[in-house]
Amino acid sequence: QVQLVESGGGLVQPGGSLRLSCAASGIIFRYVAMGWYRQGPGKQRDLVASITRGGTSTYVDSVKGRFTISTDNAKNTVYLQMNSLKPEDTAVYYCNRVPAWGFWGQGTQVTVSS
């Protein structure tokens, strides 16, 4: 059974940085494409960054140049380095396969506010 556990969120001021982690069990990362999704207040959950099995990363325009997705296959962990954070980045962040499985972890809350 696949389990996804996200961590690393918190409260940060605009311009600050956070590094999110997602530890997975029950899957082998190098066999799937993984992504980070986020769901802001009153919004739907959207994919913001993804990485293929070959290591190619893709980002939505709103986070390009600020976020970096990476994986550690030995640890079965996917990361999201978030720099130059903006208030509009405030959301619950989730990791999942791309395309997503029909289940989700608990997510990690990121709040960007002064």
C-alpha cells in the first residue's frame, strides 16, 4: 500500500524560503513521475511542479525560477525547494504521482505572510 507523508511547511515571510519533503513507501520512485500539488484557500488542487523518471522537471509559470523539485531515489523522497516565496504561494502542499493516484497524504501547510 502506497503512503505519502509530506513535511517541511510553516509560516514564512514574503521573500523567504522553505524546503518541503515527501517520503513515500510502497512505491519505487525511479519507476514513476512525481509532482507537488497545492491547494490554496477556496481553490482547487493544482500541480505546480513535476519530475519525470528521467529527471526532467516542469513547473507552472507562477513558480518558475523560484521552486525546484528534486528526488532522492535511495531515500524514496521528493523535495520542493521554494525560494522568494509570495503570499499567493500560501496553500496546503501535497506530493503525488503524475498523474495523481486517487488518494492523498495529509499535506503540509505553507503560509506566506508578514
